[in-house]
Amino acid sequence: MAEPDLSVKSITKIVESYPRDKRHSLAILQDMQRSFGYIPREGFDILSRYLDTKIAKLFAMATFYRALSLKPKGKHVIRVCDGTACHIRGAPVLLDALERILGVKAGETTADGFFTVETVNCLGACAIAPVMVVDEQYHPQVKPDQVEAILKACRGGKNG
Ligand code: FES
């Protein structure tokens, strides 16, 4: 994945592609999330000036919606489902193994910027619980002792 262009020009281009109307705030933030992988600080500044709205309001919106992130994510985003079916079938043990191997907690990114670990509620694939998704690739019925091999495949470039 190429590094996102976080220049003022690039952020402004996204912001100004929307009408100057506060009701587009969320759509613009989502667009920045898609383009940059998170909402950069500059993004709040530029959007706040463009819509003549308080940064605090935009910030509150970004922290409310789980899909929006205030921090850059790792090259690979690992999501462990902790919905009911996955939880019952071992998601907590799976998450423990992942956190132990990577040395981070859910919601954090490894120091090398390679992996971000997140938990989610039901990915709609309960029949193959517990589910772990690396980027967009689903791994079904994952056992803790398979985690290392999945991570190794990522590091080896299979997912990158
Ligand atoms: S609970 Fe995990 S996919 Fe539904």
C-alpha cells in the first residue's frame, strides 16, 4: 500500500469536493479516513475552517464513530470478531494470543507500524467463528496456535 499523501493540498482537495454545508461533515471525515487511513490533525483544521464549525464538534464526531480513527493505522489491520458466536467459540483466547505475540493491546499499533489490532462486533460470518480478518481477508475458525503462521504470511508479503 502506498503512503497516503497528507499534504494540505490533498486534504483540501477532499474537503472542497463537498458542498460547504455542515451536514456533509461526517461524509468528509469518512472520505479522509478512506484516503489516509485516519483523520489527520490538519484535516480537522481545514474542515473546521471550510464549514465554519468548531474543531471540538468534528473531533467529537470522529471519536463517536468507530470507523473513524484519530491515529494512523498499521500497514495491516487485524480485526478479531468478539461478537457472541465468536466470543463463545474462543475469540478471547485468540485475541490474547495475538496481543501476546505482537506485544500490543486491541486498539493499538505495533511499534514497527506493521500491524494494528482491533476488535469488532459480529462480522456476519458466525458460521465460521471465531473469525479473524487481516485487511480484507477472512480467516475462519482460527485457533490460537494458527496466529503465528497468519502473521508470518503477512510479514512474508502474502498479504502485503
Ligand atoms: S459473532 Fe463473529 S462473525 Fe458473528
